[in-house]
Amino acid sequence: MIFDRLRTRRPAAPTAPTGGCPYAHAHPSAPPPFSEPEPRSVPEPAPAAPPFTDPEQASEFVRRFHREQPAAGAPEERLHAVLDEIGRTGTYVHTPAELAYGARLAWRNAARCIGRLYWRSLVVRDLRHLSSADDLAAECFEHLRLAGNGGRIRPVISVFAPDRPGRPAPRILNQQLVRYAGHHVDGAVVGDPAGAALAARARDLGWKCAEDRFEVLPLLVQERPGERPSWYELPDDAALEVPLTHPEHAWFAELGLRWYAVPAISDMALEIGGVRYPTAPFNGWYMGTEIGARNLADADRYDMLATVAERLGLDTSHDRTLWRDRALVELNLAVLHSFQEAGVTVADHHTESHRFLKHVAQEARLGRPTPADWSWIVPPVSGGLTPVYHRYYDPVDPSLRPAFVAREPW
Ligand code: ARG
């Protein structure tokens, strides 16, 4: 990617003689008016390999950091030091303040996230000195405890070692720190189909599973490409979970549904100023619809709508009876109700939509755009009931940094 960027930025060679050139009046294909010796094949100097970390991205970040944080003073001295460090080592080390601000900017820049109003409050754990699988696992569990905070969820990111020249950083293989396993049994999946591939991988490594519907996956950490990952069972106090009940229907509890409290994405890299942190799990709190309208409802996830509709006594003989829609609302109500009863932070989609527009307005007052992806921002139930539906957003620029980006496989 860095190579591509450099290539596209190089100015194109002029295609025709330009003013000031001795051949300016000649036909472009005419031979030169005097005979030059045939150029001997002098080997072209090999183009210098671009540095591991793109100096332009580094400069852009340092400037932004200083611009948005006037207390940090003028950027020149730091810019000089960063470029010098890149020249010497191929990359540079962020100051703790740069790391913290960069992580918060990555959240602010996340075009798919409706929860960005609180981007300044992100708790940044600087764990860049850690790179062994054991340390990563232990600190991921600590992350979950801090973020779970007994139910008052705090947005937290734990930043582990970055990639360095010739030394890729270790990685977590799980999509999220907490997720449920899926198991193929008699042609169907028991549990979460989204956790089936990782469960299979964990089993290959020796993980013993009970094949429950809500079985928390172990954490898989790979220290180097091609190496056998290590796996770690989550301690009980790390994965806070909420059993689901319904405010009016007692039978709902019998469905045996539950969900975990902390959505902590662990398969995206954090990119700040040209430095890539491939292991930087981060979490916010849940918006109820993520669980009630997607994880438990999608046909390729827990697919619960028919079961809920049946218990509600709905007529499921035709789409037109809107049995899916009615079941969906009750399922979402159960999620919000249960989290609230358990004292675990959760947002409803109406409140979170208003917060998002407040964020957009606040940023606009500061003269900043809020790029947003409409199809991700609008909630998957009652879209048109929320104000985020009724407008468009600043365009998304995939090259915007700092950012959370998909990690390419090793
Ligand atoms: N949608 C994902 C899930 O249901 C989580 C994505 C992040 N969500 C969040 N509220 N921070 O597990």
C-alpha cells in the first residue's frame, strides 16, 4: 500500500518537449539536431526502498496532533525528530500523548460508528512494551474487567506492540475478545455461526468445548506468522454476561438466550501517522439493536425470530402478517430490559441516534466534517423513526487516518 501511494504521487514524466527545451520547435519524434553518443547502459541507481513508515503520513499526524492540541505547542521540533527517527530506523515511536490522541481520532474517524459523541473519553491503555502471547492474553482479560466495570461500561482500547521493520507484531485471531462458539452438529450450527471458524481452529489446537449454545470462545494469540497460536480460556470474571428476560412475557427466559456485555473488536489494526498497531482491541457499549436485531435475529446468526413469534402466538403463515417485525420488536425490548435490569450499560437506538447528531453538530461547530456511512449508521429496526435516517452525511474517505482498518492476513 505504501508503495502504491508513493507511485501514484510521483509526477508523470513530460510527454512532449516543453518550453525552454532545446528541441522545443522540432517535431516530437524528430531526431535531435546534433548527434549525441548512444547512451551507454549505465546501471540506473536502484530506487531507494521507501521507509517502513510513510514520512508523509507521520508528518500529517504530527501536524494534526499539534493543531488540535494547542497545549502541545508548535509542531516543528517534533516533526523534525520524527522524520529523523524514520530516516534512521524506518519508523518512529509515538509519545504516550500522541498514542492516546491518535486512538481517539481513529474512533472519531470511524465512519460506521454511531457512538462517536464520546470519542474524547476513550481510555487508552499503553501496552506497547508487551508482545508475548501470555502477556497479551492476560492484558486482554484485564481490558474486559476494566471495560466491564461491574456493568458501567467504559470505552477502552489496549494498544500492544506495533509492527516494526522486519518484526511483525503478535496478533489476536478472535474477531472480538468475547464471542460465542459455533459447532456444526448434524448439518446445523449450534451456537453462533459467526464463531464457528474460530471454534474449529481452537479445537484443532486442543480446546475442549461443551458444544453449548452460548459458549465463550478462548482467546487465540499468534506471536509470529506461521506459528502455532496459543489459546487461553477466558476467566469467569472477564466475560460479563446478561441472561435475557422480557418485561411482560415470563416464558421469554425459557428460551435460554443471553449476550455478553462488552463488544470488544480485536481483529482490526489501529493506524496512526503511518504506524500500524495490529493488536489494539477496543470497545464501546452495545446498542440494543446490534444484539436484538442482528446477532440473535439474522438468519445466519442465532435466527430466533420464528421461535419468538411462535411463543408470541403470531400467525406465521404469511409475510404480510408482519410476524417477523413483531417478534423483532419484542426481542429488542427483551435485550434493553435485561441489560437495564442487570445494571449493564446499553443504549437504545433512539437515544444513540440523537447523540450521534449532537456529535455531528458539535464537530461542525469546530469546523470539522463527520464522515459517516449511512447504511451502518441507520439502525436495523425502525430506521425511519430515528433522525439519523432522514439526512445524508459527509463522504467517507477510506484513506482518512488515524483509523481502525481491516488487517490483511499474514
Ligand atoms: N455489532 C457487533 C456485535 O454485535 C459489535 C460492533 C461494535 N459495537 C459497539 N457497540 N461498539 O457484536
